[in-house]
Amino acid sequence: LVTNNNTMWSKRRMLPNDLGKPTGLFGEDCEISHEQVYEFLKYAALGKRHNASQPSWCRIYHRRHLAKVVVIVLQEVSQLYFYRFYLQFRHLRRAFQHVSPQTVLLPSKIFQPTIPHGHISKNSDLQKDPIIEKYGEEKHGLTSYILTLEEMRKYNYPLEGSFGCENYVHTQCERPRTDSSPLFGLDCEMCLTEKGNEVTRVSLVDAEGRCIMDELIKPETQILNYLTRYSGITRKILLPVKTKLPEIQDKLKKLLPRDAVLVGHSLNADLHALQMIHPSVIDTSLLFARHKGRRFKLKFLAKAVLGKEIQCENKVGHDPTEDAEAAIELLQYFIDQGPRKVFDIYHDSVSFLDHLNAAGQKTLLLSRKELASSGLGQNSLSTSNKQILKRAIQEVPLSSFSVIQFALRSEHVAPNLVAEVCEKMRIQLADMLTVYAGPFDKDFCLKSLRREFKKCGPIQSLTVLTETHQPHICIQYEVLEAAQLAMESLNGADVAGSCIKVQRPVTVMMLDCDMLIKELEMDIENEGVIYVAGLKKTLTEIDLQEKFSHLKDLQALFWPRDLKRGKHRNYCFLKFQTSESALEALQDINRQGAEGSQLQSRKALTTSHLHRWICHMAHNNGKPIQLAHRILHVKKEQLSTSVS
């Protein structure tokens, strides 16, 4: 939020009587839903005058002094990449404390028609509506919606004599059009080649929704990126295809009647891809355009107008036949129901941006062309993140509400690459939870060792390594704090009669471990939070609260349970109002430890969002965060009674 003076927002603090409840740290409130972000933006931009209320999860003070609202979306930059490049996101991780939702795009939420607007006059809206202004309220035949020559030139449709269209093929459909002329829906899918985007699939449907053409096309030049996520095309699908573009052009010329009208969504792109010229087109993105020419995506219109789901997330790529059919149905709805009915749909469920426009606020919407389902207007699309950034720098200062959406290139979010990065992160986390300790005498007591190392925190696994000259052990803890505490408190200590060394695995991914630990300590969410280990099994929640009641400014306490047994673990987290109070408490607890107490403490490392993400990743992969076998190049033997 950009403010003129003292405007601020803050997350609601946990009250003292909430002590003992987990919501302060690893509770459900650390993740913010789209609805919560939406209500926050709605109030920030519109205020009480437009029936918006304060968000439920935070407070905005002095909203009237807000100069503008800017929403920046890093599409596909998920928690996986956030943690993979945690050290590089130095400023980003300090600015944001909450986990964003994992599904549904925020920009589409802003565009969805969800805000009741009984306070706005329907009659006054009717006169100002762009659809009513252009077409009137009465029903018309299809010829009223065919683009004029001036409109085709304005929206970059291929025309005879236009620059770049010298070698385009004309459909030769030049008979006069009537309201009875046949309609055909057209849609293409592209792949990225050495020449740029080239068509690799084309579909044509008639007015009844019957598919009369669905062809794959072999591009002229080498494919650099199949854009499978959007096109649905893969190397395997295209490998046996021999059909070239000229064959498709000839086939289309034969299929289309001389008075055919082509219908599509942003049909100019499809005709340029086909390198064809057709004189009579209806563009549904322009037909349903809103204020200032803002256009909606086909997916959004199909849902809002037809109640139809297309381009579903569980499908790989778009189906051009489905898209062509949806465009035909949208036009038929417009013709059958008339402009007034379309206005009623918009008015009965007005979008956030329509309200902003009605309030006289200037909006800016910038996005990558590849983000096909975001709902951003067609006239706000750019080809690269650099272009988006350049435009944002120029135009954000001039707008009162801006949505800037960046995205990774499709090759960076390919499923195989994401799986590879995920596996690397799993291995790195496992290594950070792991310590090696030794050497020990051959007759050491394993139970005593386990008891000693367990004082630092819960142990997930303990393995004896016997292929070294003297026995060593490998311990994997359940939390990062426990492993780090073992490194700090037991390295160089006399354990089981031996002066031991405690160290982490040495791998490429672990070379930055010390720096990563330091940065995790300084994470804004760990500010004022300490980790305490060595809690006795017999303690109750009341005992624990009494034990720490003397600590100054204690704000919240989180005491995890074993999910299987339901019992509390031997560690907890304490959150204080200030970092100074947390440091005093840490020193006090460690002073007690030096005097004989079992308690040990250090600064917290595991932020709530990291904790939840680890659990989510382990659940999705079906793999616990445990020691990777390919890292251990020594024989591991199960614990036996002979060494205990």
C-alpha cells in the first residue's frame, strides 16, 4: 500500500489470554486465503462508502490517506522457489510474513463478479455501459457484430495490402453477408519456434458445435518450446505429423462457404498464425469488452455468461475445439438474448474493477501473454517481464489501483524440472536435519547416547556407522533447531567418555548451510521467538505456563504434539513481544541449564510457513524428510542389543 502520510495496516496481535494456543506460530492463521486478500484490497481501494468493510484478519488505519494500491503477483514463484533461493530473496522474505494461497489466481479473483452493488443506480449504469452505448438495448442479427474495416485495422487483423501480410492467403469468401450467413468458430494453438510463435493445431466448428476440422501442423522451423502447458502439444504428439501450413490453408478455403463468418476470441492472432485473410469476423473479446476497452479471457466469459467450465486446470493445455465452440456459444447468446441481457449479467454481479471504474479510479493491469486464465484485459498483455516492469515504472504512479503480474518462463516450471528442484530441496532439508557424531569407544552405551542427544530435541532416526576406524553415529532430528543445538552444545564435548566432534554432512547443497542458518534466525517471522528443548514428559500445559510465567513479555507458547500418540513433544517455542525480551529469556533458560536444569534454548529457525511447507511437500511426495541414501556412502547397521 502506498500512502500519503500515516496510513498503516497491522496483523492483529495475540492477546495475553491466548497464551498456550498455537495460533501465534504454527496455527492455521499463518496462511492467508484469496478471500482474505480480496477483502483487504477491496476495503483499501473502495472504503466504507462503497459497502466495503475492514478485513477480518488485519486493520487499515486512516484509509482516506491512501494514495494508491499496487498488487504485484509473481506467478509460479511458489514456496518451492522461495526456499530454493531463500538467500537471494533477502528483501522479499523480510517484507512478507504470510503464506499466499496455492490455488486460483488472485488477479482472476479481482475480476470475478462478486461484489453486490445495490447502492448503484441500474438506470444510470445502463446509459453508461459500453455495450449499450455501442449496440443499444435491442436485439440484432449477426451482421451488426461483424467488425468493420476500421475496427479490423485498429485491432491488427490481417488485411490485404497491410504490412507483413504480403504472402498471406485469402479465403476468397467475398459474398455479401446476411443475418443467415453460416458461422464457424476458429481457434489455434501455437508452439515457440526459431521464427517465433507458429501454429501447430487448428480447429474449426460449425454453428451447431460440430467439429469439422481438427488438424495438427508441422512448423517450418525447429521448435524451441512446445508450450505444452498452454498448447497441449508435446514432441510425441507432433513427431509423426507431416501436414504443413499450405495444406491447412487449402483445406480451410475449401471448407468455408463464400459467405462464411468466422468467430473467435482475439481471432486476429489465429489468422496471423494461419497467415490467412478473411473479410468477415466477429471477435468475442471485443463483443463483451467493458469500460476503456478492457477485455476478458475466454475462460472467464464462458463461466460468467454460459456457466461453462473450459481450460480446466486438470487438463494439460487448451483444447482449441472446446475454445472455438465456446466462442460460437458466446456469440449466439449475445444474438439470442440481446445487449440488455448481457448488461444485466454484468450489473447483477459487478466485478471489483467495474466498481473501481464507477468510483472514478484509474486502474492499471499488466500481465504476460502466457497467463491465459488470469482474467487480465487483452490490451494489457506484454511479451516479457522486462516489458511489464518498464511499463509499470511508467504507469503505476499515474494509477490509483494497479495489478502487475510477472511469470516464470514455461521451461522453468516444466513438471520434470519442478520435480527435480523439489527432490533437491528434500535432500537439502534432510541434510540440515542430520548430524554425524563421534568417534566413540567400541563398547559405548547407545541408550545413553540417544538420551544425551535427545536433550536437544526429538530424534527421527539414529544409525550406528561401523565402517569407520572408530564407531560414529548418524542422527536425524525432526526440527532444524534440534540439529543446530546439537552442533552448538555437543561439538567438542565429552560424551560417553569420548571427546566427540559433531558435524553436518558435507555436500554441495550444504556449503551455504551456516549462512542459511544465520538468515533463518533473522527471518522476520522468527523475530522474538526462541526454541526450548529438554521438557519432561510429565509436564502438563499448566505446569509449562507456570514454568515460564516469570519470563518478561511472553506473548505466545506453542507446544507440539506427536500426531500418532497425541502426547506433547520434549520441546516448545516461545514468542515474545520484543527481540530483547526473547534474548533475555534465552539467556535465563541457558543459565538454568548450566546450573543443572535439563532445559536448553536457542533462537528459532523454523518459520511457520516453512514448517507447513515441509509437511505439505512430504505429504504430496509420499516421502518423509529423511536422510537420502545416496548421500551416505557408508554401511548403515540397525541398532542391536550388542551395542546397547
